[in-house]
Amino acid sequence: MSGPGVNDFAIKVATVNGTGSASANGLLMKTIFRMGVPVVGKNVFPSNIQGLPTWYEVRVSGEGHCGRSGDVHLMVAMNPKTYEEDLAELSPGGILLYDSTWPRPAFMDRSDITVLGVPFASMCNDAFSVARSRILMKNMAYVGAVAALLDLDLDVIKGLVDETFAAKAKLIDANMQAVYLGYDYAKDNFACPLGFRVEASNGTDGKVMIDGNTAAALGCVYAGATFGAWYPITPSTSLMDGFAKYCGQLRVDAETGKNKYCIIQAEDELAAAGLVIGAAWNGARAFTPTSGPGISLMSELIGFAYYTEVPVVLFDVQRTGPSTGMPTRTQQCDIQTCAYASHGDTRHILLFPADPGECFDMAVQAFDLAERFQTPVFVLSDIDIGMNDWMVDELTWDDVYQPDRGKVLSATELEKMDTFYRYLDVDGDHIPYRTLPGTHPKGAYFLRGSGHDKYGGYTEGGPEYQEVVDRLRAKWQSAAAKVPAPVCIRAAGKARQGIIAVGSSDGAVREARDRLEAEGVHLDYLRVRGFPFAANVEAFIMEHDEVFVVEQNRDAQLLGLLLTETNVQREKLTPVLHYSGAPLDYRFVFDALMNVIKVRRIA
Amino acid sequence: MTSFRKPKIQRKNEPLNDLGLARVDYEGAMSTLCAGCGHDSVTACLTKAFFELSIDPAKAVKVSGIGCSSKTTNYFLNDAHGANTVHGRMPSVATGAIAANSNLIYLGLSGDGDSLSIGLGQMAHAMRRNVNMLYMLENNGVYGLTKGQFSASADLGSLPKKGAPNEYPAIDPVALALSVGATFIGRSFSGDRKQLVPLIKAGLKHKGFALIDVISPCVSFNDHKGSTKSYAHTYEYYHQAVHADYVPPTDEIKASYDEGDVMPIELHDGGIIQLRKLDQNYDPRDRAAAFQKVMDSKATQEIVTGLLYIDETQPDMHEIQKMEDRPLNEIPYSELNPGAEKLKALQGAFR
Ligand SMILES: Cc1ncc(C[n+]2csc(CCOP(=O)(O)OP(=O)(O)O)c2C)c(N)n1
Ligand code: SF4
Ligand SMILES: [Mg+2]
């Protein structure tokens, strides 16, 4: 359906984990990016350190589509163990490039594709003597062959190799030698370039290639977060790695060598949650990055922070559940868990970034909202956003920004007060004032997860208890107007149907919608970015006959949340569910919607 | 039922401390524990220690888990911030709070269930990090608040009020602390104020993690004949090994030290912990020896008490983390914001 054509095609590289192919694939993608052509990469990797199959998908899209297409036009099949499935996945008319050191006549079974063999292993064995470098150089050799086939700029490749090995100049020559092995072989033996190829452009001006975890880490730095605690878990680990790296660069006093931040690797996620609650209670901007299993463990303390009104920020980089699930595959499967995390009547503020750019912005907003509303705030990212490199607008920062620390009383303010009560709604906005330990004797209060009245005293009295939990509900509801507003895209013509999606589904949904529109199907689209839902979410559903709710989980969690939290009728919502663990592709959405729409038209 | 405060009445001629505060200024809400509960005696000792050390209550922070023992946070130091967290998670919340502002005085309150069962991991890790706090483990061998089940500190063979004796060996918090790196380890008894108050003072002044395991009998569920955590049993097997007194930096040290009898340990604030060794051959600076002593006492059922181990030389978490003295919550945003230009520069790597 899509491509292939100039600056419009998809490559997939199949390799073995731990063979160093990740850097070769990154090199391919960055080369295309530097040639000014929009590109997205999706890394499909196993939960393993060495030996299992891994794939890297690069979609080149001059039009700037950022979701997967579902097509593979060039398959670089470097892993004999997956030849069969790789062959099957190749789109009709596609090209299969493989290591012909060991010829595979079976590839000829498909007459609708072209098979190109390059003897990568034997060429590298002849050229390089060390066993490990032969393996690594094979990767660079396929980069070279792909460069010839796709007309990639060798100077750009050389520039990137220079940067990568700036500290080890010896390796530059060896790597380039390997690139040329593949490049020359392809040039000599095949008609290069292919019909689909890369043509330099200016489509990446003002853009960067960044993953969501790095962007979120930068967001935490810019938000002024000073405390982070975590327990390692794929796929959130790189968020804390990023925060540690940037703090090391930016937050160490030049004279004293002392840190203006604290990062603690906790003994488990329960401790990570406790640590950030303690730090936030004491006035530091504190966060913890984790994934589903961590959220499950943190639940009791999340409820504690909710009830005692401690502002903490949690990043849930979602991965496939239940239980350990498929730890390196993506899903949007923690929406409901996070919305109501913990026992009892609890409800939380959620933010749904759709790409790394929003991870940066929403990290900052998360801290402001947490402190404004004195409550935990969840940023729901996922593996696709968190760990893949996306092309997004360069991140920008407004130096005028001041953190919203919310209602915190200073010593001077406390001094002037007769009495201070932690949970009293003095301003009528459902948000009480808080104090930090050590500020002033009048500010002392008791943080308790047990029943308390509005004065902060222990209670087992029904009305006193209810008064506080009712205020908490009203406080949460009032956040609906403050979370990032939904993004609405209207169809060219009047649309009786609409789509709702969140987070990383956005790219595929938008592309599917555009293509449906091209076929005369008009659909409005609303991307929800926060919970509690803004008022126009319900309005959007009300104004359509049918709304497709596209999401990446089995149980239609977003749809369920819409039903619970708005007054819309069940019949209006049609689930479109993708939960294989692979990032959503537009073709899936297109087909699913088209099928339903056709049926509706017949009926 | 709503908790109520005791009236703060200033009595005539009541002694005041260096801050001009009276004992009542260190008190809190009325206890709702059973009459005679060991935990109330511990609270009284804590109140006395804070008062005598002239610690500004507003500069102290109390953190606890869940249990009868953990409730006591509310029964003293009304002007201090306090937190009743969730069961077994006090150490992490306290550690986070300390990371954000290490300039306050931190007191953790916990029970044997809270610390040795559900919270064993967190307690061990707080000790390992040498977090600068005093951790009171009010140990009664049972879960008081859930009505008397055995806890992990119940001794093998100890009898419950009804039913079969305990069949699992006890986890000894002192032995555990010795092995995971706590730098101040004491054991005491709620019934021995003379020992406990000075020990608390020393623990508060110690820089690093101070654990005091206090035998604190539960009169409702574990004070009967056959229980090894009863008042009677504790009195009978109680053995003082080392007595610790805190001497503030301002006090001239009058006592002359007879090596082997009284031992001074210098603290970071310039004060001194004076150790009076009641067991001549015991050196509380020797971790291995302390371990041996604790193990030996198991055989004799002796409850060795006092300051059993101290090491003033280890860096605490704050130091290990290379943090500024200034609390994280006082660093102005202007120092934390790298600025728009920097963000541009950083993104060079993403092209
Ligand atoms: C997650 C969780 N599980 C169980 C409980 C019930 N519970 C409350 S206190 C307690 C035991 C307390 O024992 P201990 O710490 O020894 O305190 P004590 O009452 O003996 O002073 C238990 C099991 C709880 N509060 N939370
Ligand atoms: S039940 Fe036991 S521990 Fe709890 S208050 Fe009563 S005596 Fe104390
Ligand atoms: Mg107990």
C-alpha cells in the first residue's frame, strides 16, 4: 500500500543479539537522517544479552510518517535462524539481501521477490584476522551493501564513523574498509541503486533523533528534579541512566565537586516508591521511572501518597504484560492500573506522551501538576516511545519558566498564622496548604495513611473521613482542565465517525486516517493526552455516531476508562485493539477501520 | 474516635533546657496503647532524651511504619513533622526524606513485625547505606496490633498465650545489623530507663545508621509465663555489657579514663560517647567480636544489652552520595535550570 519509492520504503535488518548490529543499524538510520530524509527506527529485541534473534526496522518516509507501515521492502537477513519468517514477511516485489557465503536455494521458493546474495562472512574473514572483529565488521559490510543499493552518501557515513570512533582512530579505517567491502561488491554485482532509494532532501531541518527515555530524563533535569530513585527494569532503565548522565554533566558544583542531586538505586520498587515519597514530602522534586511490574509493587505506597497528598512523579514505560510478559515488547497495558493504582478509592493524574518531544514537555508538566495538586502523577510512555529513536522537532526551552511548586507555606507565612491545618481547604479549590519539615513549629503535621479529618487528626468518624476523601475526588476532577488538552484533527468533510487514541498509537492512527480520507472516508480524530479527561473528550464522543478507540492492549483499557469516566453510551465505542507487542502500524488501523466501515455501509 | 492533645501546661519551677523549653514541649498526643505497654516507656525515654539534648522539636522528623510501636510517633514531639507510612516501608520513606534534607534529626520508629518480617529488606538496605538516623525497633516478639501472632523475633520455643510453641528460630536484629553494616548497634529494654535514655542520646548524636533494639513487652499478648519477651523473662536474663553516655562538646570531660574501664568515642559534632564496659574483655569497636558475643549469648539465653557496636569512621549516605550540605529543597531553581542555550548544545548529539 505504501511505497516503495524514492524516500518512501521500509528496511528490516534481522541479526543476532549481542553481535554489535545495533550500532550498524543506528548508523544506517542516522545516515538517512543526515541526508535530510525523515526516518524512524523500531528496534525489536529479545529479553536476552546474547544469541537470540533481533530485528531493526527503518522506515524512510519523506512525508514524515512516524508510525510503522507494516511493509518490508528490503530485508537484510543476517540471521539464518530466522530466514523463514524473514522471507515470509517481505512484501511482494521486495528485495532480500543475505549472506551468500552459505547459499540458500530455498529463497527461490518465492518468485515475487528478488534475492541478492553478498558473501559477507567470507569477505570479512579474508579481510580481518581477529574473530570478534570479523563479526563486527560483517555488520559494517551490510551497511556498505545497503548504502550502494539505496544510494546513501558515503561521506555522511564516513562522518558518522569518524564521530563514533573519535577516540580510537585505528578503528575508523577498519570500519570504513568493511563498509567498502559491501559497497563495492553490491556496485559490481547488482544494478545499484534500487528503484526505491534515498534522495537527499531538507526534510530533517530543525529536527533531532532522540528516544523518549532520554527526552524524559532531560525533562526531569529542566523541571528541576533533584531526587530520583529506581530499581532497574527494562524498558525504563535508560531514563535514569539519562538523568544520571545529565546530572553528572550539569549538576555538579565546579568548585566543590559536590552534587546538587541524589540518585538512589533502590532494593526494589517498593523502596523506590518510598524513597521518592520521602524526598517529595521533604520538598525535593522527586521521581521514579519504572514499568508495569514496578507499578504493581509500588501500589500500596502510591495509595499512601494519594491519601496523604505527597507530590511524586512516576514514569511508567509500559511493556507487554501480564506478569513478566514480553519485557522487550511494547504495549499500552497499564492504563487502568495506573488510573486507579492502589486499593481503596484512588484515582490519579495520567499524562500520555505520543513521542519523545512530548516526553520532554510532559515530564516538566508532570512535576508542576504533582506539586500543584499534591498528588502522584503518572507519565505513561511505552517501549516504542521510550527506547526507539524518533525524529521530532528539536527540543526547546523557555528560560522564563519557573516551576509551580504549588501551595507550600514559608516560615514567614506560618509565623503570621494562628493555626495551620494540613488538610483544610482554605481557598475553596480543594487544594490544602502544605509545609515542609523543619520550616516552623507551627507547620508540623502528621502524615498518615490512616483515616484523618480535615485538620490532619486521626479519625474513625464517617463524616470526617468522607469530607476528606470527597475533597480528594473534587481535587482530582479539577485537574481535568489542567492536564494537557486533547489534540483534535478534523476531517475535511463532515464526519459521523471519529477515532480516539493515546500515546504511541498516534503516528499509525494519523497515517491511517489520512489514507482513509484519501479513499473518501471522513474521520475526526481526538488524541487524549491526560486523565482525568478534559471536558471535550466526552463532547467529542457525543457528537459522533461511532468512535473507534484504538489502543495497544487486549482489554480495551482506554475504552473502559472512557465508559467509566464519561456519560457516553457503550454502543458508540468500537474497540480497535493491537496487542502483539510490536509497535502499531498504520496498515493494521486502516484495515480494521475499513472493515468495520464497509460493513456499516452495507448495513 | 479522634485523637486529642494533652494540654501544654507550664508548671511552676519546671526545669527548662538550653532552648528554654520544658518537658511538655516535647510531648505529643495522648497514647492509645494498652496500659503497661513497653512502647509507652520507650516514648517516655525518647521524650526525655530529646528534651535533655535540647533538640528543637521543629527540627526533628519522626517516621514510622504500621503497628502499635509505629503509632507512638504521634505520642511525643508534637512540633515535629511525623509520618506514619505503610507497613514495613518506613526505612525507604525516611531515607528519601533524609536525602532531601540531611540537616534535620531523623528518628525511625518500628516494631519487630514491621522491621523483621515485612520490612526486613528495607531495614537492611537502610543500614547498608548508613543512612544518618536513629532507628528504634520496639521489639515484643509478636504482632501487637493484629492481636498477638508470633513475629520473626520470637525465640524458638517461646510459648504463645494459647497454642503451640514457636517452631522457627528468631531473627536477631543486632546480629543482622552487624552483618549488613549498621555503624551504631545497641540493645536495651523499655524497663531500663537509666540505660535507654543515654543510649538514645548517643544514637541521636551518632553520624550514620544507629539501631537500638529495645525489648518492649506487649502486656496484652506476650507477657505471660513461657514467653521470652515478657517483663519477667527480660529482667531475669538481662545482662548489661556496655553502658553508653553521651557527653556534649561543651561539657568538660572530668572523668579520667582507666583504659579498659571507660572508653571515649569521639563524635562528629565534637561530643563524646563514654562507654563503660561492664564486660572487661569486650571491645564494642570490633565487629567480629560483637558478633561472637551475640552468638554466645544465644546459648546462655542471656540478653546482652548496651552499646554493642560503634564505628564513627564510616561515611554516611550523604557523604557517599557526594551531596552538598545544603538541602536539596533549598537549592534555587536558577541553579538547577541548565537554560535554553544548553539544551540546544546538548542536542548536537542527536543529529
Ligand atoms: C500490607 C499490610 N499487611 C498487614 C497489615 C496488618 N498489620 C498491621 S500492624 C501488623 C504487625 C505489627 O507488628 P509489629 O511491627 O511488631 O508492631 P507491634 O504492634 O507489635 O508494636 C500487621 C501485620 C498491614 N497494616 N499492612
Ligand atoms: S497490644 Fe501489645 S503492643 Fe499493642 S498496645 Fe497493647 S500491649 Fe502494646
Ligand atoms: Mg511487635
